Amino acid sequence: MSVYSMTGYASLQSSTAQATNETEPARDTSLRLGVEIRSVNSRFLDLAFRLPDELRQIEPALRELLTGKLKRGKVEVRVSLESAAASNLRAPSPATLQRLGSLEDSIKSWLPQAAPLSVADVLRIATNEDKKPHDHSEELLQLARQTVNELMSAREREGARLALMLLDRTAQLRTLAESAVPMVPKLVEQQKNRFLERWKEALALGSSNVLPEIAQDRALTEATAFAIRIDVAEEITRLASHLDEIDRLLASGGELGKRLDFLIQELHREANTLGSKSASLELTRVSVDMKVLIEQIREQVQNIE
């Protein structure tokens, strides 16, 4: 399966016939139907519709279509229905103008503050008065299906780009983890030598009755305790395990955004522990570099479905 981003955009248009009164002369009566879908990241699936009043009844079918394809994201659907040709604009008949004037006079007698009809209002009424009602549901659903498929393709392309970026970051994290492994034995050896030198200096300056063998044992004990305290092998192992799981999820695809969120939290926890156990500047730098990469991964995972 593919990795899908929650970010995507698609827009399609098509022409559809418009029914008119049979007594009217033949003219171009086509309408342009448009569907536009935008989506961005969100914790859940959040749908919003912007539909013309004459197409409001199709919203449940559009909602069912989208919920069957999308799992997460803030999605906005805009539908437009407009005249495809300027010839649809027709001159009002004298009878229409007389009727509109009479209606306006009647309304103003009851509502003196009512705004007068504009030229645009008159032309719109004249254009629509002889139009037969037409159900655009089937044309709209067909166009919406095509637009959703385009949106899915856009989200898939963006998801593939995100997956490549995440795999690159996990590879860098593996390299950092591997570089930290040999640092700990070197630190333990350095600390052991330092403990031994201190014990020898203390024995040389003082009149202690402690035997050199006992002093050496104490130094080794201190070095062992230090080694246990700074040992990061467990953190490195868990880091590698989490990185393996992230790579596996990216390879399998599907709905994996929430699982990746959890793994990113675990990676951050291990990097923090690694930093808290750091006994050298080099290991601290490794921890900081890991946190930077993990934050980059976290930002991009927010966009994965």
C-alpha cells in the first residue's frame, strides 16, 4: 500500500445541459459544473462543504463518497454551477417587466424601506423564470468521483515524497547511534585510569594504611559503577528497534500517521536519556543531533494520514 499525505488539491470542471421552456427559441443553455477539493492535516476527518442552494441536497452523497476514501484531514469541498456562455443572458419581456414593476410597487406599499430592484436582479429573474428544474445530482457525483481520485493521486505523490524524506532521516539516526556505541568503552577506560591515578596520588601524599591492591580494587569498583551509570547500550538498542518499526510502517503504507506519532515520542525519549547519561562532549553532540533529526521527522509525520 502507498503512504498518503493529508495535504492535497484537485479541481475539475464539466459542462452540463440546462433545460428551458419549449416555447423559447433555441440558444446555448449549457452550464459549467465545477468541483474543487482542498485538504490539509488534521487529527481527524473534518469535512466542510460550500454548495450552491440548488445542489444542497447532494451533500449527504458527497459526504459518503469522501468518508469512503479519506481517513484523516481537514477537507473543504467547493461546488460551482455557472452559465458556460454569455448568450444565456436574455432581454426581459415587457410582460415580465410589467409584472416585476407591479410586484415592486406592492412590496414598497407595505415595506417602504425595501431596496429597489437592480438591473442585475431583473436580468437574473428574467434568465431563470422560464428555466425548467433540472437535477444535476448524477453529473455532480460523477465529477466528484473523478475529483476525489485526482485528490488521492496528489496525496499519494506527496506521501511518497514524505516517505523518502523520513527514510533519509532514519538512516541518519542509525549512523548517529552507531557512532555513539564505541564512545562508552573509551570513556570507561579513561575514567578507570583517572581513578587509579587519583588513588596513587592519595597513597603517595598520605600515610594511609590502605594497601595498593585494596586501593586498586576500590578504583576498579568506582570505574565499574561509572560504566553502569553511563552505559547507553539499552537506549541504542531501543532506538534501533523503533527505527526498524518506522521503516517497516513506511514500506507497508496505509493509515499509519498515528502509529508514527507514537514512535516519534519513543525516539525522543531515548534521545533524551542518551543525553542525560552523556559523560563527554562528543556524546552530548550525538544526542543533540538526534533530537534535531527527530524533530524534523515529527513535523513531517503530522502530514501523514
